[in-house]
Amino acid sequence: MELEHMTMTDGYVGSFGKTWKTPTLADLEKAIQGAMKIEGKTREQIIAILESGKAVKWCQSPNFYYDHSYGVIGRKRDAPSVTVVHCDCGHSVPAGQSMMASTGTSCLDCYDRMS
């Protein structure tokens, strides 16, 4: 995930609506941890959702008692789409993360086993 293609909000609804920003690496990590708690999914599942172009809730708004809003992280609308390839190890990964092993293509996790 390239940070420049991501956008996030803390869910606060001010007089101009929600404020969106490009996350830093620390912001992204905090959002992934929060999304794991709210969505009840693993880190890999959250990352897969984000890479597929969908957004996930990661925190309650600072005004949650009043506005019942959530902070959201996702891809920017103008971000290039991610091409997902199916590796010979059986996993699907973004095209840039597919590696050539001696027995075929593999993801990062299966590379040692397939070499």
C-alpha cells in the first residue's frame, strides 16, 4: 500500500464536514490496529480490504456520543487500481509483491518454502 494513495479521517464532523488527510506510516498502523478491533478481522484481512479499494472503520469519532460517526481509512478515488495476481502457491497478492521462486510464482510468505 502506497501511503500517497490512501486517505483517512478521524470521523469528526465539523462545520465543513469531515476532514480527510493522507496518513503517515504511524497513522496507517494505528488505523489498521483500530480496524482490527472494530471489524473483528485479522491484520491480513484488513490490508486485503484496503488493497481491494474498500474502506474500513478504524475509530469512533471524538463526538461519537452526538454524531455516531466513525473514522474511516481507504484508498483515494483517483488512486490507480491495484492489479491482483494469483500465485502458484495458491495466494492472491498485488502484482508488485509476486515473486519468482524455483517452483513458480509465490507470495512473500511462501517464497522460502517454494525456493
